[in-house]
Amino acid sequence: MENIRERTEQLEIDYLSEFATKSRFTKGRKREIEQCNIRTDFQRDRDKIVHCKSFRRLKHKTQVFLSPFDDHFRTRLTHTLEVAQIARTISRALRLNEDLTEAISLGHDLGHTPFGHCGEGVLNRLVKGGFRHNEQSVRVVEVLEDLNLCQETIDGIYTHSWGLSPKSPEAKVVQYADKIAYINHDIDDSIRAGMITENDLPKDCQEYFSSNKSKRLTKMITSIIENSMNKPEVSMGEECKEHTILLREWMFKNIYIDSPAKKEEKKTAIMVEELYKHYCKFLSDKVEPEKIDRIVTDYISGMTDQFATEKFKEIFIPQPMHSIVINDGAILKLINTVKY
């Protein structure tokens, strides 16, 4: 049988941009594994991520709207899929490595907390040294799930957060795609919730992008493609970048920070903090003190919204005597599974 992987690797070398990351020349994994005759290393990274438990849990983690009443609101999983779709479109146009782009996109939010950025903010305040979801996403793939990914994929997951410097053009594409995705789908969800209309958006942005979501997305994506074609650096045109930042700042002011979508966050912040304190106390006589913070952080950041809510109810909400069943076995299983 023909070695399909080698054929694909050669196609990458022959067709992709000189600036693209070629799978044949990957920097490799921490542990060497036997090569697959069908898939390249970056394709295998993508598959490893799709099949891991943390990826499946994203479907029950908040994007912006907590416990949405409408199935059409985004979750952390649908956000991830939209990032992957936008990133692949850009990578294909620039003749970059789509497989690496997709792997990074699908893995970039694996370490996100329950209840969106509210949960992240609480852990960042409580955890020694702070908490950042991009760093936790790397910990998920390297330690908690032990996926043994390529260095290029791990770098892209780590550097997807704004302000960091990706080492590959594919990772830079994902960094842009993440922002493009959440700005646009969060506007869409906010309109669906009746919180804003297209006409509420900044007038400069309406005039520049138009008031049509599809046209706005297309203009952002096209700006990156036109500004990056046959260049070593991936970037957005200055005018488009200025209007994108303006739109993002407007969303932070009107939706992300102070809006009806955020009114329940004080309650979820209390839940996350009390769960954190409970599990720190629970482990105080079970593991070495210096390990407690790390274990509890891993456990809580991996929770879905529903699981965190149910654990809070079990621990803190009075139940009828016959129904009291507090099961903290999951955190003990984590301790036995991961080398702390």
C-alpha cells in the first residue's frame, strides 16, 4: 500500500507557501511515536484533541451567556468550531498548513473554566501565581490528558491569547480567528437575546463593515488575507484592525462587562470561590500542602457549568436526609491519575 502520509508531506512541500509549517519538518513530540502511514503528525494532533475528554466537555461550558434558555446560543464548543472554520479559511487562502491550524484551533480553549471569563477571573484571584486559560489549555494537553502533541501545536495553543507572539504563521492565524469569531458571534447572540440591535453598534464600524454579519466577517478575513499574502508575517490591515479593536472595545463595555448577560455572574463567582475553598479544605489531610492548589485548580477549571452547579448544590444547599450523597471521589481519582 502506498504511504499516504509521505505523499501528503510531499504535497505540502510542493504546494504550500514557503512560510508555511511543513509537517515533515515538525520539531517533534516529547515522546517519539511510530509514524502513521495515513496521517501526518499535525493531522494526528487534531484527532487526539477531538477525541479527548476535555474537548467533549466544552459543549457544556459558557461562552458569554450563562445557562442559555435557547439552544442556538454559542457554547465554548461551538465557539471553538467557528474559530477553526475561520482559521482554516485564512490558512487555505495563504497556502499555510490547514491541519496545524485546525489542531491549534480545536485545542486553544481546552483549559477554559466553567462560567466563561467569570470563572477564569475568580481562579486568577485565588490561585497562587494567577490563572490563565491559555496556560491551563497547555497543561491539559501536556499533563492532564497527556496527548503528546507536536511542539508547534502546543505553541499555538499557548499563544492564542492576544499580546503573545506565536512562532508559526498558523498560530498567528488562530490568534486572529479567535478574536474575529467571538466578536461576531457574540454580537449575533446579543442581538438574539434582545440586548442590542445592529444599529446600536458604533457608527464608524457600521459604515466600515456594514451592518451585515456576513459582510463584516468577510471584510475582517479578507483584510488578513490581502495583507499577508506571500509575506512571512500574518497581519490585518491597519484600518480594518482599528475598526475591529473599536468593535471589540464596544463589546467589552456594553456586553462583556456591564449588561444583563453578566447579571448572574456574581452568583457564579461565589460558587467557584466556595468550591475552591471547599476542595482546598477537603484535601488538607489527604495530600501534601504544596500540591493542594494545583490539584484544586485542575479539578475546578475542568468542570462544566452543570457539574460545578451540581457540586455546589451537593455541598452547600440543604437536601432531604434521604438524598444526601456528597461524592468527592472525582477529585481523588484525579490525584491518583495525574502525577502531582
